[in-house]
Amino acid sequence: MKFKKPPKDKIVSIDFETIVGTHNPEIMALYWDGGKAVYDLLKDDITDEFFAWLDTCKGINAHNIEFELKCLKTWGYDIHRLEGRIDDSMVMIAVNDSEQPKGLKEACAMVGIKLVS
């Protein structure tokens, strides 16, 4: 499969669907450009070409990045290659919630991310 070049100014949102209770990905969706789905891939579509494509993305966002990283690792991707380019929207929402704001440390704990000072 040939992957479209990710836009240089856009952060790519990633979402995996897995076999229940595992980090074994079955389906993956990639979004950018205002929420429009760009790819909806089955696990057989994921190859080294996808990993090379992922390396060119400006940034990666997920609603629970810890889960998505575990899925990528299960596929054999070296998740350290994304260091400094990942965001977690669940943490961002918790910190910016005007009704019940949480501190960054508490928000990170919600998704199992250790806050590094």
C-alpha cells in the first residue's frame, strides 16, 4: 500500500481497534485535516512502509497514547522513534476541563503515563 505523505503542518490522530483484552491491533484509523478519516486499515495493511511513513509525521495524537503505543510495539514498531512527537488528548482535556480541572500529574496518572519533570 502506498501511503499519502502526511501534511507537514498537521498532527496525525491515530486510533486502534484491538482484540478485546489485548494490544493485538486488528484495525487502525488515521485522521488529519479537520477530523476526516484518511486511512482505515486492516492489520494486514501494516508494513515497514507504514512505519517509515509514521516517522515522517510532525506529531501523533491519540485519546490514550499509552494504549496506541502498546499496539505499535506489539506490531514491532520502535516506539522510541516517536519521542517528543506525541500528545494525549485525554490528558489535555483533563487539564483544560473548565468544570473540573485536574493537575497535569493527576491527568497523566489517569492514563498510566508517568510525568517526568
